[in-house]
Amino acid sequence: MSDAAQPTAAEVRAAAEAVKAALDRHLEAVENRTGDDDPAVYDAFNALATAAEAYDERLYDRYDEVTPFEIPGADDSLPPYGGPEEPNALSVLIRRDYAVVESKRLLAQAQRIADLDPDAQDRPGRAPVVGASVHAALGVLFGEFEPDEIASRHREFGLEEGDSTLWVCAADDLPEPGEWLTTPFDQADPERVVCRFDVSAVFDEEEAAGYEDDGEAG
């Protein structure tokens, strides 16, 4: 980069002051939040992320230095919010991935659950509900437990967690009963995502890589 394209020292200082101001606004929003999903906190977080990124870029361009923190980029894939300011309804979209790592454990646990069902006493010859069918085992498992309980007990059922995400999407009105049941996930509009929460091993890997880089820099 040429000297002419580099930011001035004053521009770097101004970017640092913008980060300080954004920090104050974020803390004020957190201190006065009205709930876990307060939009004021969400907006202040995004403003802080933008200010910090701008400062980091100017600091690097001018002095070849970086900041010791990194702003999560989970929302980078989403377009700017284009939904209503005050939603009349909302949709919560959840995806959790699992790997079946111990199918025998899954089958055994599902069969145990099925055998505890009072209706199991009426099965002809007490025939097994699950048998060797992973499909049947999953049907029993998810029919018995709420998704949150499965998430907390996944190892017990021979499952291994993958990535997960939760989107809170704004809506103008609550859909009519049964309106979207045939295509429940086709109406997810990224522009109406109020907030989202992601869990992925890649975040842990990036954090670990950051620690390694810090070690090498020392």
C-alpha cells in the first residue's frame, strides 16, 4: 500500500475515539436492557462491531498493528434487517445437527423407552418396536423427549453434536393454523432475522488458532 493510501494518524485516533463511544453506548444499552433480546442491545453490539473493525483496519494500515480482540462474524452472511420495527409476531427457527456415533446405544435406549410405554403390553408377542431400525429409534426418541432434553443428553443416546443455530424472525402477523406445515422452512427470510445464535466447533478452532498465534508472536 502506498503512503498516499494510508490513513493519517488523526484518522486512526478518530477511529479509536469512535470505538470508545460505541463501548459506552453498548454498556448503557446493556445496563438498561428490557430483556434477553432487547433490540437496543443488538443495535449497540453491531455499532460496536463496526467501529472496532474500522479501527482495526486503520490501525493495521497505518502502523502494521492489530487489536487483541476479534468481533464474531456470524451475522456477516445476513443482509441488513428489513422487517417491521415492531413485529406483531415472530418465528423461532432452530437447527441442530447430530452424528449417530453409537447406533447400538441409540437402538437400545429407544427400545427401552418403547418398552416402558403402557401400550407396549398390548403388542402381539411383545414384538420389538425398534428392532434394528435407526429410523424407528429416532422416531421413538424424538417422540418421547423435547429437543432441548435430547440436546442435553445426546451422548446418552449415542449421538454427537454438530453445528446448531437459532434464528428469531419477525413477522407481520401470526400465520393461520396449518398454513405452513407442509413447507415449514421455506419461509425463512434472512432480512427478517432479528437476532441469531450459533454454536459451532469452528469457533473453538478459531479461538485456539488465535491463542497459538499469540504464542508465536511472543
